[in-house]
Amino acid sequence: MLVVAAFVLFLTGGLTFLAAFQVKRDRTLLWTAAGMWLACLGFLLGVTRGHADLLVLSVIFANMLMITGHACLWTSLRVFAGRPVSWRWLAAGAAVWLMLAQWPRFMADADLRVAIYSVLCLGYIGAALTEIWAEWRQYPRAASPLMAFLIIHGLFYAYRIPPAPPKQVVWQHWPDFALVMFEGLFFAICLSFGVLMMVRARAEQNYRHAALHDALTGLPNRRALFERGQALLAQARASGADIAVLMCDLDWFKQVNDRFGHEAGDRVLVCFAQVLRQVAGEQTLHARLGGEEFVVVAANLGPLGAQALAARLRSHLSAQAGVLPCRLTVSVGVACSRHVGYDLDRLLARADQALYAAKTAGRDCIRVWPAAGTESGSSAAISRSGRRGLGEHPVDA
């Protein structure tokens, strides 16, 4: 049975190892596979217990390998959570077992060895549960089965800690060899599937995040804008609340790329993305459409509030002059639901018309549709006095 158990562990560890290379050498799966292979070696050494001359060797090293296998399980979940490997604690359990093996009474008392072994393994299981608890909130469906398997495995070891009952009480017999082997195999197989589920859930989340976010700035992209923007508009329509769309375009951005290089242009885009996060806040949807164009969708915001938000964006961008390669300004076009309705395409089109009016007016200003020169209505420009666009004067080096 030990040989069969070792074979199953070797095979499961091998499949987990191969799966790790399917996910760009995922370290979580690599540590999980390492734990299974160590347990496999521990089971193979257990075969030598039938030989009196090798009994001490098998008791010491087989259990050291099994304990380290549990430590690798804890390490795999620690790595999954983004924490560094703790080599000291990884080897601590096996080191404690090796030191206790130098004690004659420990080697002579089987019940004591079972209890100490169970306590050491239970410690790593508890540590693994602590690591996965934080991830459970992010991946509840994927992490729940693994948490259940760890709890069952921990209860099994907790049951083994008390001394064995008298042999004559049949219904209280200590878990026999077959039961221990079955529980170990069951846990190993369930563990591999549980860890694979978590790694897959994280990979899917990463792929979805990459599909919905701009790689340079980390802001939502056009696809995310339409997915989340439609939901915001539906909520605003249901409650009758105002919603505003701000179309922002960095002025003379091409000149920044031409004079200072695309790396400087990237720094400018990242800087403005940070300004959006600071000024617009988490309550708004801000996205990068592409190039130097950005969009803000803000609920519960009318024309006056939208103009105030746009003015703060311009002011905060101006305050970043010390970290930018040159003085930079932004033009903003605004469209609000009270004038346009709750259609995202129409709001974006009207905000774009307002932005074009701001560009035509000399840049570095704000225009609100319909009072933006696109249709009849009075002008609603807010310009910074004494400032001109980047193209109207030499670029500051």
C-alpha cells in the first residue's frame, strides 16, 4: 500500500509540476508539486519499517520528509498570496523532529512520536489556512474547497494527538495504517485540484484585468468604459440623478513626443492618470480612450459640478510641472445627462464636440455642451488667465 500511495503522490505531483509550466512556471504549483514529491519519498522510506536495522532511519527521515511536505504546502499558499518564502520556518518542523530523534524516550514511545508529528503538521496546516484566508475574499469560489480540505486534514491530525486508547476497546481503535494512507491520498489529490482551481481563478482574473485596463496607465480602457459606463447610466436613469461625461485631451502632446521622446510622453500619460485618480476619486469612472484622450464619467454631477471637476483637473496637472518634462495643459469637453439624456454613445459624442470647441478656442480651457459653440447657446468657457497652449510659445526645457 505504501508503494501504491507513493506512486499516486508521484503522479499527482508530476501532473501539478507540468501544470505549473502551463502557467508560466507558476511558483504556487511548483511548491505544491515539491510537497507531493517529498511526501512520495517519505512513503517510500516507510517501506523500510519492516526491516529492524532500518527502522530508526525510516522513522527519522520519512517523517522529516512528510513534515517538510506540509511545509511546502504552506509555502505554496504563501507564495500565492505574494509573500516571500520563509526558509527558516520551512525547515523548522523537520529540524525539530531531527532534534527530538536524539532523545531515546522519544524514539521508544510511538504514541509520543505520533502526537509530535501531528502537532508539527497541524502547525503548517494552520499556517496554510491563515495564508489562504486573505485570498478567500478575493477568490471565494476557488478558495472554499481548498479551505475545506485543509480543515478536514487538520481535524484528522488533531484527532491523532491524544494517546491511543486501549486496544481492547474495539470502537475506539487508533486509526489503522490503511486509514492513514487513505486520508493522505485523499488529501493529496484534493489539494492538487484545490490549488489548481485557485491558480486558474487568479489567471482568469489577471486576463480579464488585462483585457479591461490600459497597460501603461493602469486605467480602465475603452472596453471597460462601455461595460461599466452603461451600468452607471442605468443606475442614474433609475434614480433620476445627473451624470456627466468629461472628455480630456492633453494639449500639444505630439510635440512632447517629438522633442523629448516617447519615454517622456509615457511619463506624461502616467502622470495625468495619477491626477485623474487623485482628483476624480474612486466614485467616478475614469478611462483612457487611447493616445492622449481620457474620459471621466461622474454620477450625481451636473454642469456646474462637472466644470468644477474639470477645473481641478487642470489645476492639479499644472501643479505637476516639476515632475513633467515641460509645462503641460489639458482641454476638457463636458456633456451632461440633463441636456443629452442617458445614452453613453450620445454623451461621448457631445463631450467630444465640446472638446473640439475647446481646442478651436485655443486649448487650455473647458467647454460644456450645448453652450460650447457646437449649437446655439451662450459660451461657458473657463480659461486660465495669462496662459497659452504649448504650441503658442517655446517649450520649456
